[in-house]
Amino acid sequence: MSATRLTPPFFARNARIVAQELLGKQLVRRLDGHLISGLIVETEAYCDFWDVDLACHASRNKGRPTPRTEIMFGPAGFAYVYLNYGIHSLFNVVTGSNGTASAVLIRALEPQLGEIKMEKNRKGRSRIEWTNGPGKLTQAMGIDQSINKQNLCHPDSVIWVEDAPTLSLTRCQSGPRVGLGKTPEPWFSMPWRFWIKNNQFVSK
DNA sequence: AGCACGATTAACT
DNA sequence: GTTAATCGTGCTC
């Protein structure tokens, strides 16, 4: 029997739980009639159970929605894609309940389907460098602003996550999130980054 | 209206 | 190890 895509109840939970359970599941993209996919090997939770996570974009504007962040305040299972450093599109999945803002950033994948397409999209780079970072994997999978606000749980969507057995905890690790710059404590050090132990595609 | 900066990457020395 | 690239966003004046 074939796998099925994850549904809203999976995503409509605490971001930290979703971030951990996404490890080992398959992110799938339909592009130009072909499938591109990779195992999720690294994630980060934003907002989690705190009233305010100053590392999370949804905490800006005094925690009120803005055109950019409003998608995170809506129902779970939607894509939040934003432009980072004016160069890279980073891909998140909205989590939690409608009315609260939280999301999980997908930071690294292990290539599965569509490797020819990925190699093309990451021209000149070694296989490891196709998807071992949040900006690299969006390039490899052709994820840009057109993916923002898409519903991953809709049957016709061009991007979704396939269900898979939850990875055993002994194969997972967690630690502080990266690239947070001048985000103050305690958020700077909260261990809300998750990855698969010893996986080559975890970002450097 | 102007500005400082970022959930990064790649190309340098 | 250092630094340029590049632009939307939210904050300040």
C-alpha cells in the first residue's frame, strides 16, 4: 500500500512536537509534471509554546499579524515561505491551532526522487550540497514565493509531506537554533533545532 | 520617508 | 576565517 500525505491534525500541534516528528518523513514537490522529494533530516520550531518567541517573525509588530506573518496565525498545514537576505526563499510549515502563530522551518533534506532535476537546479554542486541547508533545498526543489500560503493538505497541492513511521528518539538529536543573530535569551538557547543523528545532509 | 538588518550561501584570502 | 550579495520588512523619525 502506498503512503498518504499528512493531514491537518498532524500539523495542528505544538511546533516542537511537529518539528521532531517531521524527521524521517518525505517532503514531496510536483514540478513540471515530475516529482522531487527528500527525507526531512533537520528542522527548527518557531514560537512553540511560548507567548512570545523573539526569534519568530510572528513576534514582530507586537505579535500582531502583518501581510508577511498572517499565514502563521491561520490554520496548520499551510506553507510559509519568506525571502531571507533578499536572496533565499526559506520553507516553513504552519503549525498549532488557528489563531496562534507558530511554524516549523525545514532546514535540510536527503534527496529521494527527482535527483536529476535537483542536480540541474543546483548546477555544479556535489550531491551533499544539493539540500544540506534551508536555502539550498528550496533551490533544489524549485520552492519560491509562489509556494507561500499553499495548503499542503489539499489533494491537488504541488507540495506536501508523505506520512511515515515516527523515527525512534534514539536516532534524533536536538540543540539550539542557528543563525539567530542578536535574538535575546532565553530564546537564543532554546533547543528547538532537531536533526537525525549522523545524517550527512544535516546543515553545517 | 528613510534605514538597519536578517531563520544564508558562495566566493574569497 | 572573512565578506559581498540583495531586498522585503518592520521600526524609527
